[in-house]
Amino acid sequence: MNKENEEKNESVDEQPEAGANQAAAEAQSPETKSSAAESSADSPENAAGADAQKAGQSDGKSGGQGRPGRGGRRNAPRVPEGTVIKDPNAPEVLEKVIEIKRITKVTKGGKKLSFSALVVVGDTMGKVGYSLSKASEVSIAIRKAMATAKKNMIKIPMRGTTIPHEIIGECSGAEVLLKPAGEGTGVIASGPVRAVCDGAGIHNILTKCHRSNNPINVVKATFDGLTRLKTAREIKS
């Protein structure tokens, strides 16, 4: 009996202590509430930081808006090597193949076959050039000749759509006469000379080839005459 009474007294003593602890917790509840409110007030900033971090990660993966990450570089389009990007404002270049020859060289080991290409290029605005290149294949020879001709283009003095004055060009056994012509005459010329005139943008001219008709010599003679043309001021002076 005494033991049971002692246990009852201990349980009665524990109940007031539990009530006191609960009251203390309620008394401290305003502080905890204020701290919770502060944490909730800070939560938008944390959320914004988390969103920014996610956005940065997504930008890095996709290479989209904002600062691109490593992933953006991987997904960026690559331009193949050797790609030529043309300027839309640049004048078009006229390219003409005048002659292709097959060359055979006899050696101790046998015959070696190669090709030569004579090409004329021009911007049809007074600049024209030519080149003769050789290669083991026709396409390579033409490509090399066009690249060299574009580098060696010269400026020709013109008077409207014709040349300023009459002139004779010479090269080896070829001789080419170039005469200015009126509007509507057209280009009166053979194949190699016509190609040079078309590339330079000469639309009215009279020409005559004398002696040799070798295309290479005719082209060189035509360029010899065009390079020695003088402007109207030089003629008057």
C-alpha cells in the first residue's frame, strides 16, 4: 500500500511539471513565430537564388539565353573547314574556262599524265585577270587557275561600256587589235578575246586577231593591250 501511494504521489508531481513545460513553450512561441516569419521572408530570396542557379545550369546545358556554359559551346553549330563565306554586297565574279589541255610527260618510269587549264575571271566592272595552271586532275587545275587569276586581277580604264582609244596588243606570235565602238555594237571578237571583254565588263568593242591564233598567246596579247590603255585625262595631257 505504501508503494502504491508513493507511485501516485510521483505521478501527481510529474503532471505539474509537464504543465509548466507546456506553459513555457507557449510563452516562447511568439519568438519562434517571429523567427519562422523571418525565415519565410527570406524564403523568396532563397527561391530566387535557387531559380537563378537552375537557370544558369539550364543555360549551360542548352547554350540558350544568358551567359553560355560549356554545354552551349558543344551544341553551337560548327562551320566546316574550307567554307567560303561570301559578302552579299561584293560584286559577282565571272569565271570562264578558255582551254583545257592534256599533257603527257615521258620518263624512265613511264608516262605521266597531267592537265592544264586556261581561265579568265572578272568582276564585270573593269577588273579582270587570267591564269594558266597545271594539275593531275582537271577539276584541281581549274580550281588552281581560278584562285591565281583572282589574285592577279588588274584594273582597266574604260569609257562607259567601251575602251578609251584604239590599241594593239602583242605577245609572241599573236597580235590583237582593239578598237572602241558605239553603244549597241556589241562584242565583235573571237572566243579568248570575248572572254576577256566579258570579264572586264566591255560590252561594245571591235577586235581583230592577226598572225597566231594560239589561245594562250591571244589572251596574253589582249591583256598587253588593255594594260597599256590610257584614261581621257592622260590622253589630253
